[in-house]
Amino acid sequence: MAAPTTTAQKNSVITPATYISAGVLIGLTALYGFLSTQMYADALSDTAYAMSYWFGTLLQVLFAVVIIAVALRIGLSQGVGKQWLLVGLGVAAFAIGDIIWTVLELHMGLDPYPSLADPFYVLQYVFFIAAMALAIRSYSHLTPVRAPLITAGVVGLILGGVVYALLLGPHIFPAGTAELGFWGLVVSTLYPLGDVFFMLAPALALALVIRQLGAGRLGWPWWVVIIGALIYALTDAGYSFADWSGSGLTATLEMGWAAANLTFALAALVARDVYRIR
Amino acid sequence: MATLRERVITALSPYVGATVADTCVRGTALSIGKTADELTDADLPALESNVRRLLSPVAPSGVIDDLLAQIERGN
């Protein structure tokens, strides 16, 4: 009677430890979501507001630690270990940006946009596209990658045009350096374009590559990363558009970055199981 | 007893899907001037070398070693 259970356990790719870890991360993010709504509703005392603010910031640090720990466990001498390290360093860069942002806004009462936080936020794009490039190249001996790259490039150009038509043309460029300052104009232009060319397009290219694996489990963690990239890009785009069109920022939009980096952390947990020797 | 082609596809499919697994076998066979169905256990060294080369960028070496052992055992 014990044999079927043993076989089922042996064949189960995602381990109970991953379900538990994922549940904890999702629970913490949901708690931050609740706190975020309270922060937006101005329903918290100053101390509770500051603690909630730091809770959200430290959550990003936790996500980075999870991904980097998985990368180190896979091993940096392995190709896939390097790919996951780059994803983790991207989230770590975002977390550092968030820490700087929190200190500037919460403790120094400064407007943190633009600020020293921005280069770290931009670094996430750099690490992410490097991770995607390595991941796509790693599959080049197994599946065709040229058509996915061309398709993603074309889609990226179209989306870049949409960003220009909806955001850069009507809002950001007219504001120019007079309203934004030089660095303000640079980062206000870079974020929406970075979302398209450094997040969405590479994620689409990777999706088109790994779809050729069918249900092959080596593709599973990358599918989760692709979902994270989509959440990240949509959040950034929504935030920029809401800010510039005057439609107003919401707690849901604020939660987007936490949800995106949470998704990257969940992807790393899936990767840990997929790369486990059975 | 399953053929070498079937053993490789059985071992690799859960990781890279059936199509890519089949491509691995056919690629190896082509490189030694055979068809996939003509592969025998004598071709294992060439097959292992090819599988390792193809999978090493996308999977840790421990997983590849395990898959190759599975192919050799035939389960």
C-alpha cells in the first residue's frame, strides 16, 4: 500500500517546502497590500505608516534574498545559476532603490523623484535583460531562437510606438526639462521605454523560445518570470499614465512592483525544485 | 527492451518536452551518420556527449548526470 504514495512523492516536482515558502511570501505581500490601502486611505498613525512603509521596502529585500539564495544553491559555475543570479541582482537593485526612496521620502521629507534611487531601479532592467539574454541563448542549441527574437523586436517597436503616442508625446516631452529637470526627463522617458524594450520584449522572446519545450519542466520557472515581467511592465506603464494623465495613483498600482518581484521570487522557488535531482 | 531512442525520449521529455527530446536524438544520430532508430547502446558515449552539450546551458550538471544515468539504466 505504501508504494503508490512513495511513487507519487518521488514524481512530485514541486515540493511541500516550496508550497509553504510561496504561501508565506504571498501572505506577507497580501498583508502589505492591506497596509498599502490603509496608507492610501490615510487611516494609519504616523508610526504605523512608517512601519508599513518599511515593511513594504523590506519585503523587496526578502524577495531578492530568496532568488539569490536559490541561484547560489544551483551554483554559479552552472549556466542556469548565473541566469538566476542576474534575476536576483535585478530585484536586489530594485530593493536598494526602494530603501533609498524610503529614507528620502519618509525620513528626510524630500521628493525622491528623480533621485539616487532611480539608477538602482534602472539597474533592474539591466540585470533582467542580461538574464533574459543568457536564458534565450542557452536554448539556442535546442530550439530556434531567431524567429522569437525578431517577433519580440517587432512587438517591442509597436509597443514603443504606443508608449510614445499615449505618454511620451502628449505628456512627458511637452513637460520637458523646464518642468521635470534634466534627470527627471531622462528617467521619465527611460522607465516606460525600459518596460517595453528591457522587460516586455525580452520576456516575450523568452516565452516564444520556451513554448517550444511544451510542458517540459525546464520552462516552468521561466513562465513564472514572464508573468512577473508582465506585471512589472503593466504596473510601471499604469503608474506613469495615471501620474501624467491625472487619473490618480492607487494602492493597487503601488502593489504592482511588490507583486512583480514576488512573482520573480516564486519563479526562483519553482526553479529550485525543477533543478532538483530526483 | 526499449530502443535507445525511446529511452532518451522517455528520460528527456519531462524536462525539455517530447519534440526537443526527439531533436536531441536525431541530432546525435545525424552526427554519427545514422538514423535515430539505428542508434544502439554502442552509441551511448556519443549520445551522452551530445546530450550534455545541449543541456548544460539549461540545466545543472547534477540533473544531466541523473538523466544520463537514467538513459543508461533504461528506466
